Amino acid sequence: TSPLGLTLAYMLADDMEIAVRHEDFDDAFDTTRLTAGVNYYAIAPNSVVWQLNYSDSSSDFEEFETELIQIGLLASF
């Protein structure tokens, strides 16, 4: 297979980013995923980042179809 992903992101302010990602898994079941998210950079530049994401997967194979809401915290020091 030759999977493909495309991400578009935009900084709303110095500490807030929105993004959308489309993924095509190029499999026999025509599986794709669309994800939209918001990142909040609590400590600049990106030592602490809060994330909120929504993903919707679609496929010809019913078990691969899902919806997911994720909340995340990334910390690096």
C-alpha cells in the first residue's frame, strides 16, 4: 500500500493552533480518517501543550469505522 496524509494547520495566536488532517490508508477497504484539532501552548514555545482532537474514520469494512475524541497533555523539559 501507499498511504497518504495531508495536514493543514494555522496559528490563531501565539499560543493557539488549529489543524486538520486527512489520511488515506490505501488499503483494500478504502479506509480514510479525518482529524480536526486544537493545540494550546500553555508554556511557550512548546514545553507544555494541551490538545483536543476529534477523528472520524470511514471504511468499506464496518469494524474500521470509528469516531474518537482525544484530550492530551504534552510536556517536554
